[in-house]
Amino acid sequence: MTYDTIFARSFSRYDQKKLGYGAFLGCLLIALSFCIVFKPYLGSLPVLNLRMPVDVGLKMLQITNSYSFEKLRGDDIRSSMATIVNETSSSEIEMVESETTGTNETKSNGNAISSSTTTVINNKNITQQKEMKTLCHVEERTEFCEMYGDIRVDGKSSTVFMAADTMLESGSWVIRPYSRRGDEQAFKRVTKWFIKSGVDAYEIPTQCDQRHNVPAIIFSTAGYAGNNFHDYTDIVLPLYLTSRQFDGEVKFLITDKKPWWIKKFRNILQKLSRYELVEIDKEVNVHCFTSVTVGLKRYPQELKIDSSKSPYSMKDFRKFLRSAYSLKKENAINIRDNGGKKRPRLFILSRKSTRAFTNTNAIAGMATRLGYEVVVTEVDSHVARVAEMVNSCDVMMGVHGAGLTNMIFLPENAILIQVIPIGGFEWLAKTDFGEPSKDMNLRYIGYQIKTEESTLLQQYPPDHEVLNDPYAIQRRGWYEFKSIYLQKQNVNLDVDRFRITLLRALELLNQ
């Protein structure tokens, strides 16, 4: 027996009709009550903001939407809602978020702040996404962070903020923007900078005093700045590597600024950036950028660009220097092609204090008799004058020291002669000048002096370990080694012995 039969026997047709109308009115009242009670919750869907940690550190899946959904269907949800950060390693940290390229902005204290990590899905229209990220690199000789997004630089607190939703595991990254990582003595003088990416909104400076439409690079002129060798290998060359890609459209924010250093390298700085330098430590304003690099790129070796890993080479760098200082001589003399009409120029690097030649006149006289035009001078901080002098010469010679770094201004195929004092300098001489000279298309000759050519022979007895076992001194540490072999030693060249080296240079200039 069906329920319809039972229902027909229990009630008359009139009663069934009344019950039908009553049931309809009851359902209508229930529906109306439901709408009244739950009306506040039937508007557009609220902001969807999900965070799902994928791994310790920075591996993050983010889905954020600040727009309302008019319809929510399975086929409306696209894989573009999320940016997945894959690999991070001990040497590279990456934070990636999605950012709409639309005009969605929020306001804070009258200043526009780009709305980060937003994906728009409205009537199936999905905006194209733009990557926001922070890449921090830890390498053998340097560490630097590259940041892209809504970035704010606060010089007062030495902090760079990134308005984003992801966060470093520790909440921040600390970096000293000087390219000699691992040298604690150098780092003692360098200001620590804090990279805070994805910090909570209340930590980010809301005031944006100056907005810039070009990238920025933050670097220090502390460390060993003032030593000519370190000026180039730790700052100038890394700055070239980091900034050359911008073709002058970049701002330099200098921390630990040394006015004399800026003056010394003004030509180079003006060639790399068309903008006025900013002494960021003294800035009370918050500066805003869309791209900031904190620290400088460099390769582990001294005065080195690895052209297999870089779009630039040492040849490019030397060409850049010739342009910056308007140097005229591109190639060293070729005596054979010259027909003997012009004498090759020999630059003898003079020093006043330590590691100086004690018989410069005798060396110059011998070189002149061999056919050289000799120039004897000491280099100073007037880089333009030094560059012009060095560039005019075909051969440069000097005792191991920072002054030899000016070999970077020699013309192509010129010759560098490094006079190596006693003390086990071979490794240092090779690392600092021997190997770098090859990448500069220079021809290198090393001249190792004998004990009889060192003035240390006049300070210590013949059987002393300083003269006979320099490696025993080295084992006691750098400072003892330096105090003896770098600071107490001068060179009295055996002119007859050294004559062979200058003749070899003439042979090379004939090739």
C-alpha cells in the first residue's frame, strides 16, 4: 500500500486542499525567516588569505585574493592563483609572491602602497601576475641580496623593508655590504644592514618620503678602503659587476661613506651612475624603490671576472676604465712594426717607505742603455693623473704592493714585471697580480730577489730564521709576517742580474 492511498483515505479532498495551502505558506515563512537571519552573511565572499608552509625556511605556497567572487565554480579557479617557491639552498634564499599588475592599491597615511600578493578572479578574468622576490646569495668572498617589489630603505635603522607576505625564517637577514666575506678585520668597520622581507604591516614604514623610478645599490666604502689594491678588488670591480647592467640608470646608496674615497673614484662613480650619490646613513627620509641590491657581486679570485659566468670580462672592465679616464693608448708598442723609431716606455714604480728600491737611479740608467724611455714616479690618490701616466707606458715594474694594481691602466699586450721580495711571497704575488694580469691581456714576468738583494740582511744575522725559514714566521700569523717582510724590507736590485729580465721584456715587445 502506497503513502498516497493512506493519505486519500485519512482526509477528504477539501481537507487535503487546505493542508496543501498551509504547507506552502509554512515553507514560505521559513524561507523568509532564513533570509532575514542570515542576510549579513550572504554578501560577497570575504578576502581569501591562505598560507601553507611547504618546508622550513622560505618554501611557501600562497593564495591571496582581495577581490570579491561573483560566482565560484570549479573551472574558475586557475593554477595561476599560487606561486610555488621551489628550491632554496644554503647559498641562495628566495622568496616569491604573486603581485597583480593592475591598479589595485591601498592607502596608508596618504601614501599609496602597492597591494602585494593579489590574484584577481572576477567573472573569469584573471590578471597577469608579476613576481616579487628577495634573493640573498652567500658566496665565498661576498654576500648580497637582490630585492624586487615594494621596497623601503630606512637609513636611520640601516634596514631595507619589503612589503610582502612571506617571511625569512629568522624574520630578517643581516648583511655587511662589503665584498670581502670572512675577513673579520675588514668587517669590523662595515655597518650591518638588515633585510626584512614580508614583515608584518605595522613594522613597515608607512611614510614614503622619496620615491625613485630607478634601481638602487647599497654598498660600503669601509673595510680596507684606502688601500689601492682593496679599493679595486673589493669595491670598484664588484661595483662595476653589479651596476653595469643598468647602463647608468641606477642610484648608489653609500654606507660608511668616506668623502676622500668618493673624490678619488669620482670618474668611475659618475660613469656607472647618472644620479647624485646618497649618503644613506645620514638620511632621515625613507626612500622607496622597486628594485634594490644590498651588497656587491664578486668572484672569489682577486681582480677577477669569470667571463664564463658573467656577461662581462676584465677586457670589458679595462675598456670601461679607458673610457672613464679618456685614456688614449689602447695597445702597447710593437718594436718590430715600429721600426725602432720610438722607444718603449718603462714605468718604474717608486715607493717612499717600505719595499722601496734603494738603487732606483742605477736601475733607470741600465734600462736607458738597453733602449727604454724611463719614467720613475710614485703613485698617489689622483687616479686620473696616475691612469694617464701608466697608460702611456709599455712596461711597468715595481716591488709587490698595492701600487701594482695600477696595471689595470696599462695598454693591451703591455708587460708587468713584479719584483718579489724574500719571505715566501710567491703565492701572494701570483694571487694578487700574476694571475689577474693574464685576464687583462698583459704579459707577466716575476722576478724573485735573492737574500743578498733584501735589506733584511742588514737587520738580521745570516743564520736567522727570518732569512732562512720565512715559513716559520708565516706560521705565527699574518701580522708577524706583515711586520717583518712587508714593513721592514726594502730592495737593492742586483742590476746585472735584473738586466736579463728587462731584455726579456724587450723580446716580448718585438713579438
